[in-house]
Amino acid sequence: MSQPTTRRMTEIDSLRGIAAVLVVLFHYTTRYQELYGHTTVPLFSLPWGHYGVNLFFMISGFVIFMTLDKTRQSLDFVVSRFSRLYPAYWVAVPLTFIITSWLGLPGKTVGLESAAWNLSMFHNLFKVPHVDGVYWTLEVELLFYAWALLAFRLGWLGRIHMLLGVLFALRLGYFGFEKLFQIDLPWLAFRLLILKFIPWFGAGIMIYRLTSRRGPPKPDIAMLLTAIVLLGVVESPMLALLACALSGVLFAVATGRLPLLTHPWLVWLGAISYTLYLLHENIGWAVMLHLQQAGLNANLTILIALIIALTLAHLLSRLVEKPAMHFLRERYKRYQQTRAPVAVSREA
């Protein structure tokens, strides 16, 4: 990987770290207040922090298509995504289950069988409750990966504008039938095609194409604007403005215009962004609830929960996520090397 590409990925990871912190602070301030109520008024609240998830989806659109551009065969992509997502997740699920079962978290704990089903990551498709509520986004990510891989396998990545156009039209169709005719089209198709979030993924894909010069810019700009306008129609003008702003931020990061994101603290946040996202919500809430019931000030409990979440995320990343990713990818690389002579002899 070249130095400019390495720096770009570092800055994008830092942006993902900032998005994760926004979600964490939303959950610890606004969302906790809605569910359990702080015993004292926190110094601040972050009611818009959940939009960090939308930024996650845009970044995924960018990164996944960058990954597919460098992918030779489908198994390369599968190993890359599996090694990135599952090892840390398989530790986060039982850890969250044990801690929340021990401390207690009304309305959020699940049984052992449900926890075991959570290990699949697509458990909610079968209406199995989450060990931690943030897992719903992982299902969306997996579905996006699956559709992106299918497009790669069929050789359709060059037709991405057409594919996104079809999905955008379906999203608009669902909206139109509901608003104009009070008809709900099949929900399963809406969910499996991730139509609610496809404009965000599409915006990220187009920004990747624009910043990597993947063909003429005009179709990419047109599709990016279409995604933003679609959000304004089917969601709200405010979300369209947000998508416009986040697109500008992602474009600036991808073109090296935000060097601040190379600051060591932000790089560290980027490195632990996935594990922080996995571990923060229910564990943090359980800690906060326990401490506030013991009489601690809400601001202190938020700080303690944040420190615990960051510490656990760092440990999970250092001890599990990165070693497992390296191990699996190295094993796969050796597997490819052992198969290479066989492939050459067959071609000969």
C-alpha cells in the first residue's frame, strides 16, 4: 500500500473513530435519559450524536468499494471482511452478556439461547433480540457487503450507477406507495435490500469514485446529488443537509484536506472504533445505572462508563481484533501460496 493510500486510510479510520464517539455520547447522555433518567442533570447532552451511524454507512460505502477495487477473487473479500468483523464480535457478545446479566439492565438483557444466536450477527432476521442494541447496524453492514460482493461476482461494479439508480427508485417507490396510497409494500424486501440506508452507502461509493478518479466525474456527481435529494424527499430536508455536509467532510478526508485527523489521539480512536462501538452501549448503561443508584453524580458516572468503554475497547482491539485479523489473513495468504503451483500446472 502506497504512503498516500495509507495516510488516507488512517484519516478515514480517525473519522470513523469520531463517529463512534458521537454515538457513545448520544447513548450515555440523551438515550440513557430517555430510558432510565439521569439522577442529576448532565453537563451536556448530544441528541444528534446518533447520526454518527449515518457517517459509518457512508464510510462503509467508500471503504468497501475501495477494497473491491483491489480484490482479485471473491474469497479475498470474504476473508477480509470476516477477519475484520467476527473475532472481536465473538468476544464482545459473551462479554456484554455476562456483564449486563451480572449488573442488571432492565428491559435489555436476553437469555443464553438468544445470546448464542447473536453470534451469527444476522440473528435479528429471525427476530432474535440483540445482546446489545447497536448490533442492528452490523446486520445492515453484512447485507451491504453481500450485495457488493454479488455485484463484484457478476462483474456489475462498472454498472454501479444503474444498480444504485434501481435501488433509489425502489426507495422512492416504497415512500410513494405509503404516502400517496397508504399501501405498505413488502417489508422483507425493503429490509434485505437495505433501502432505508442505501442513499448513505451510495453517497460513500460515489465519493470514493470521485476521489480515486474512477471514470468521468459527472455521473458520480449526479448520483451523489441524487442520493442527497432522495434523502430530502423520503426522510427530511434536514437529513439531506446532513448528507451534504458529511459528503463534504468525507471528500475532504479522502483528498487529504483534514490533516488534523492524523493526530495520535484520533488515530487511536480510529483504531478502536469498531470495538468501542461493540462494547459501549449496554455495558455503559449497566455501569451508569448501578453507580447512579448508589448515589453518584450523573456526570461522574458518564465519565466512568466512558473510561471503562474505552479501556475495554482498547484491550479487545489489542488482544483479539488485530491479532486475529493478522492470523487469519496470514493463514489465508499461505493457503493461496500453496495453491498457486497447482493453478500454474493446470494452466500449463
